[in-house]
Amino acid sequence: MSTPPRGKLTLPKLAEMKDRGEKIVMVTAYDAPGARFAEDAGVDVVLVGDTAAMVVLGYDGTTVPVTMDEMLFLTRTVVRSARRPIVVGDMPFGSYQVSDEAAVENAIRFFKEAGADAVKLEGAGPSLSRVRAIVQAGIPVMGHVGLTPQSATMLGGFKTQGKTAEAAVQLIEHALALEEAGCFAVVLEAVPAPVAAEITQRLRVPTIGIGAGPECDGQVLVYHDLLGLTEGHLPRFVKRYASLSREIRDALENYAEEVRSGAFPEEQHSYEMPAEELELFESSIRSPSTSRKSAQATKTSSTAANAQSPAPRSEPPLRKTSSP
Ligand code: KIV
């Protein structure tokens, strides 16, 4: 068995955090800068979520279309920049539903090809045997119950789960079954706070809440939601800690305006050359021999260009770079 690199947060340490009552911080990330920011902020777990479908790949309101290859690509970029956090690769729809064997094969790809520390999959029921099989193959699994976006259509949309007494009891059973199957943690999404609190008390492994109240052992939010990069309607459980989309739009508009007006680039953004080299350069391009050579070159290239395009090309005017 390989030993985790120095400073890496391990699964036993994550379990100890629950025992000590220390909150676990989890966030999603989909690229190297996001992973680096999460690392620098001291985040404990980085989830390369299949929410990538919506927040990165541009699919509207569904996580279903993202593929294994896309998830592996994103996970690799995160793994390269997140050293201390546990990196969890989210198994996309279709990668574990068909059989235990397919689930193990795809989990192995996350582990071996992308370097993830663990995988996450949604649901209980048929997912339980998938969890057992993947754990038996030596890959840690994070469970996910409550609102499971991959089956949002079956659940009647993106709705809070466990709102009736019967549904709440079933949620507890599902979470316990996932722990029993070998999950090292369970995500509780869009679950009433008292139900999530009860599950958290009953489980030995940590619960990570998203829209599941303050009693969970940890919390997770989607990177783009918490940073204000997502536009339009957001679920009630999201808290925005920044308004980056406004800042990005302002910055891009400013840039476009300055390029069009000529205000950018300024002197400090341009390169110079030593004055004597510039002088030499200018006199060499004006000397008859260079002019002849360049005229010859122009003639040859314009003959070639004329073969494709009838319009004659004029030489661009030479401009002197401004000195500071
Ligand atoms: O894919 C994802 O980002 C998730 C979180 C919302 C938990 O599953």
C-alpha cells in the first residue's frame, strides 16, 4: 500500500475531525487555479463534482451529460494542484449504474489515471452493492443521499428530500446502509436540518451537508456558486462569499473598450530595444541591399499569394516603438 505524501490529509484524520467535533470544509473545484485556491484556504476535501456539467461545460440544469473522460480530465487538473486536501472524483451518470464490474472499472480509472484519493457516487439501493465492490477493490467511496441530481427527474425535480416523516426515516436508513457498505463519508443534500442532525448523530463516519443545516460534520458548496460566478437562480442553501461574475464582466468590458480606443497597451506593456540596435535596424532595412532583398522577397511571396488571391497585398508600415 502506498503511503500518502507528507502533509496530506488522510481518511483516518478526517474521521478524527468528526470525533473532535471539528468541522470539515469541502468545496468543489474543476481546474488547477480552483484547486490551488482551495489548498491555500486550508480546505480539507476537494470534490471534482459532476456539477462540472453545469458550471464548467455549459449544460443547462443537468449533471447527466458529463462523461467519464471529461471528469477524468478535470480531476487530473485538480490533483496536480491540491496537495493537502483529499481529492474526490465524482462518478458521472452512466459510469456505475450498469453493474458492479463497470462501477469498479470506472472507479479504478479515477484512482489510477486521474490520481483521485476517493470517488463519490449517488444514492443507496442499487448503489450499495457498487459501494461494496469499489471499497473491496481498495478505493475509498463517499456516499450521497437526499437530493441526488443525477436522478432529479425521478425525484420530481431539484427538490428538498425527506420532508415527510416516512421519507425522513428512509433517508436515515439509506445513510446507515451506505456507512455499512463501507463509505468513509456521506453527503446529505437538500435535507431538512433536523433529519440531517439525526443522521449525523447516528453515523460513525462524517456527514457533509449541502442544504442540510448546521449540524452536519462538514459543509460543501459548489465553487462557482459561493464565488458568485454562477448567474441566475440559485438554491436557497447557497451563500455567496463574492461577486466574481460582476468583477469579470466589468474587467472584460474595460479591456475591450481600451483595446478599441487604443488606451491599451501602454508604454509599460511594450518591449523596447537598445537605441543603437534600433538605429542599426532602421538603417539596415533602408540600405539598398536589404531593400533589394526584401523587394525580392515581397515579389516572391506576392507571386505565391497572387496564385491564391487576386488582391495585391501592401507591406504593413513600420512603426518606431516609443521610448520611455
Ligand atoms: O457534483 C457536485 O458538485 C456535488 C455536490 C453538490 C455535493 O455532488
